[in-house]
Amino acid sequence: MFGVVTRNEEELDWPEFGLSFLEVKDVTGRSAEPVPEGVSMVSCFGDNAAVEANPDLAPVSDEGERATRERPYFDWAYVCPTREDYREGLLEIVSDCAEVNPDVRLDDVGFPRAEYCYCDRCERLFAESDFEDRFAWRADVITEFVAEATDRIPGKTYLTLYPDPYPGHLYERAGLDLEALSEYVDEFVVPLYDMAYTTTYWLETIASGFEDALDVPFSIELYAVDVDVDNLIHAAEVAEAYAENVFFGYDASNARAALRRKKAESRDGVSHG
């Protein structure tokens, strides 16, 4: 099945897409009202606006650096996953979304990188915990949050993964224990974004890695903005060989054009000389 990720409500019921996601809360902090036609997509711990309003929300590295947009590798600011006040607000958003559409997608879940977080709160909570290994403690923090979120999702729970299937990388980077999370997640979504898709061998390599790494279904999300239609079709064909579903991000018109051409080409007859 092919679907779309969009910020535009009018694109949610386009017939070319079997499933549609609407960004209800994104990494800028911008919010929108959930609607029945789309699966609500909630950026959990990526939130520029929240961190700009209260810098103390940001995770702190072992060298005292906050996880904000000004740091290398970060395209947006993060909120520390142990902030109970922020988490409660997130869970309220999830509940509100689930009342409108029973399925919800959790985005930007986890710690920002392996060296986070060493804020006073995390230092205290880790010291008070039964864990001796900090990575195990972080994974427990994230799994607990996902469990609390799925308790509020009566339908299907989607969860976005950073596109790194190498064994142990997601666990060390973000605190994502794939085996533990599989108990709560119905479908993972892996964004494999490229500006052109002129080559796709890397897409196949990453998709194959996730096929081996995951015990529950996963989908692939492709970037559709200003991508050549033929290249986007080829990328979708590679992705659908491995993924449960293929979603197109942020240019529904281009994605629709690609799907229409793909459908037309599949109907072409075979000429026999």
C-alpha cells in the first residue's frame, strides 16, 4: 500500500493513497488539530518552541552541551525524555489524537544521541534506579514512555525509527530497544530520504537491514519534494520489495503523479515480435 505524509488536510483523502498521516505536532513545535481522515503524527521529543521557551528542557551531554539546533548533527532541538511535565503534555496530545482517529504515529522518540543525557534529573533518576548500565536505563525510560502512549492508542501504533539498522546502533544512539518496543508497536516507519534517488543501492541495503532487525512489520517513507517522477517510482519499487507499506513525504502532488505513472506503466501490454 502507498500512503502520504502531509501538513495539508485537503490531501488526506486523495484516492491514490491508501493511508494518510497528518502532522499534528512537528519538530518546530507547530501544532494542528487532528482529523478523522488522517493518522495523527506527533513529534515527541523534538520541539524547537518548547526548548526556546525553556532551555532547561534540553538534554545535556556528558560535556555539558545542550541538544539544540546550534549543535553539530542536530536539525532541531530536543527535550529530555525524563521530563515528566513535558511527557504528560505529550500523552494528553496522544489521547486527544486517538479520540479523533484511533491510530497514532509517534515520531522523534528517544534520546538525541549516545552522549545524552547527563542533566541533574537524569543523574538522580539513574542513581535511584536498579540499573548499573546507563544504556539499559535509557532504553527502559523510552520503552516506558512508549508503553504509556500505546495505552492511550486504541488502534494501531506507528513509531518512526532513525534509519540505522546496524545491530546495537539505535539502542546506543536513542535508547530504542527494538525487541522491547515490538511488544507495543504495531508498525515501525523508516524514513529513507534523498533529494534525487538517482541511485538506490543504499536504499535496498538499509531496507534489507531493517528486514533482518525487526520482528514486526515496517514501512519505508520516501521524500517526494522536487524529486524526478521516474526516480521516485524506482525508489518506491525498491522500497516496496522490503516494506509493508511505502509512504511519500511532503509533496502529495508529486507522489500522486508518480503513482499514476507507475499504475499506467503496469497496465502496458507486452509486444511480441
